[in-house]
Amino acid sequence: MSFDVRAVRERFPALKAGYAHFDGPGGSQVPDVVADAVARTLTSALATRGTVTAAERAADDVVLGARAATADLLGADPRGVVFGRSMTQLTFDMARTLAAGWRPGDEVVVTRLDHDANIRPWVRAAEAVGAVVRWADFDPGTGDLTEDDVAAVLSPRTRLVAVTAASNLIGTRPPVRAISDLAHAAGALTYVDGVHYSAHVGVHVDELGADFYVCSPYKFLGPHCGVLAADPALLETLHPQKLLPSSDAVPERFELGTLPYELLAGTTAAIDFLADLTSRAGPGGATRRARLLASMEAVQEHEDGLRHRIEEGLAALPGVTVHSRAPLRTPTLLVTIAGREPAAAYRFLAGLGVHAPASSFYALEASRRLGLGDGGALRIGLAPYVDDSDVDRLFDGLSAFLGSAVGSDIGSADATGATLNSGGR
């Protein structure tokens, strides 16, 4: 069965408000089943996880169910799935844990393409123990980050390479497997930010070569929480700071405090919803994993079709520059308009019910490398529920903005200040 965007849209209550959403990279809308799962869990008998009372067992079932669903989404081992408040929190916690084994002069590699959540935790952890931070650069002209860019900063002292699977700013999808192979050959671990990637591509953690893979369910139609996936054998070797009475089992030893059961139930519901987007189960039968891969293939085909249409339309608009140029990329386009402030375009479109924010979206190093400073640019991002009518509204709005008086930009707020929380994870 082909991807039916009209049927998909019917499942998103937020779309009834009538807005055209190109803000998915900052957080997607959620289908009805996700909201129902959250509400049902909150209004059911729950207690701290256990095996004695029905309420304890219900909480345990929610957690184990979410681990299994997330493992199916990522192609990971459920015993290595860790939940947290956000990807940022999980990364700071893991950075502190790993850095406890680093020594002065050890090195960690970060890239200028990454979201700050996969940069600053490693920079701060390195500073705390006297390790050296090495920066892998990307080509601002093409938007590409290659394995050669990473190889140039690797050494026998490298302990970890932190790299994005897809840039949340310009959509670039670096060759993560090749980068992981280089890192492993140097004796280093890889920490892969899959927040933006997971929303658009079927994920195979093993094929990426990622030792750690992190993502955020609220970017793929779920609630606000974070996920880390790793080999449970690797997690067994790590010992984070934790409370004395809390479990030392893996993965629980990395989950500080009581988990948000309602959000984990919503995560499972989001993954099940994705799995049911198409009935094309593909090789291996109709397992949830097979259905997820088929669905994500259909999502990618749908989004790429819209992306090509948007790119063609933008190319015909005067003064518009698209900074998303890598040959392999997600359906995320970063745009500047000659002589116009990105924040002004953002507000103008918002007034027409078209949500396309302007910022650096926490990809501060990438925005600076592109010559856009800390303010960034206008980002047009797709999600499974975006359709051709949304694209029509986007171009009607952009055409109207280009035809409006240049003086309307005078006194506009800085783009970063206009959307303070648009890039968190």
C-alpha cells in the first residue's frame, strides 16, 4: 500500500487548527494514539516498577514495552536502551561517565556540523579532565562532512568521535559508517547523534557502526523524552554516578530517578503508529521491525518528493539562497533571502499560518561556519504529515513576503531571540 498522506493527516488533532507545519525538525506534531496512550497511562493505576501489585506490574510493562519498541525502531538490543529527560541530558551524563576514564592529553573529536548537544557536553567533559578537543570541519560550500575531514584530526590518543547522522540545520547526512570504522581503527568509540536522522530514515544502529546512538521521540511523532541505545556489554563496563540504593543493572543504572511512564507509553504508541503507516512489510515478514523499515522507506519517498518540489520552487524565487546542498541529505532546507532578515520572513509566514522558524537551531558552530552568524536562517523542514497544499501555502507566503516592502524588516528582532527553544533536543 502506498503512503496515504491524507489518511495520515486525519490522525493528527493539531492539524485541525489549520496551520502548515514546516517546523518538524524542532519537534513534530503527535497523532491521536500518542496523546491517548499518555492520557491512559496517567489515569491508570501506576506505582514504582515492581512485580507485586498490579500498579507496579503496569509500570514495569510500560518500561519494557518502550524498550522493545525503541529497539525495533533502531535495530538495537532492548537491553541496551536507556531513557532520559532529553538527548542533551543523556549526552551530558554519558560524557561525564566516559571522561572519568580519560587522562590529560587524551583527545575527543567533535564536528562543526553538529548540534551543540553533541559538542558542548564533550568539550566540557574534556576540559574537566585535561583532554584535548579536536575539531573536524565541513565544507560550507557543499555542506559535506567527509570521512577524510574526520581522519585529519584522529590520532592514537583519540578516545571518542562525536558525529551527527544528519544535520538538523542543513540536513547533511555524513558517511557515519566510514567515520565509525576510522574511529574504531584508532581505538576510539563513536557517539552518534541520530535526533534528526531518526525522523526521516530507517535506522540500523549496527550498520552505522555507532557505539552509542541517541535520539528524541518528539522528533518522530512522540512525546518529549530522550533515548540512548548501545551494546549492553559496553554499558556493563561503564559506571555512572548514581544513588546508592538505585539499581546497578543495565540499563537501569543510567536512568537517574523514576522514569516518566506516561511518556514511555507515548513513545511506544508513536513507534507503533509509524509501523502501521504502510502494510508493505518487506523481507522478513510482518514483524514490527520489518513494518517500521517499510514505513520509513515510504516516509522518505513522500518527503523527498516534496523536498524536490520545494527546491525547484525556491530556485525560481529571486534572491533566495539554499544552504542545504549535500548530495545525501534529509528533507530540511536552510534558506536566506538577499536583503531580508530571516526573523522577518519567519514572522511574516507565521502571520499566514505557515510555521517555518528562523534560528541557528542550536547548531551554532555550523551556522557560523556557513557565514550566517548566531542568527542562522529560515528553516523549512518536512514531516510525514506535510502535503502539497502545505507547500502551496509556503510558496504563496514566500512570494507575498518577497513582494512586501523592504522597510517591513526594519526593527525586526534577532532570529535567535525570536525562537528561543526551536532547536533543543
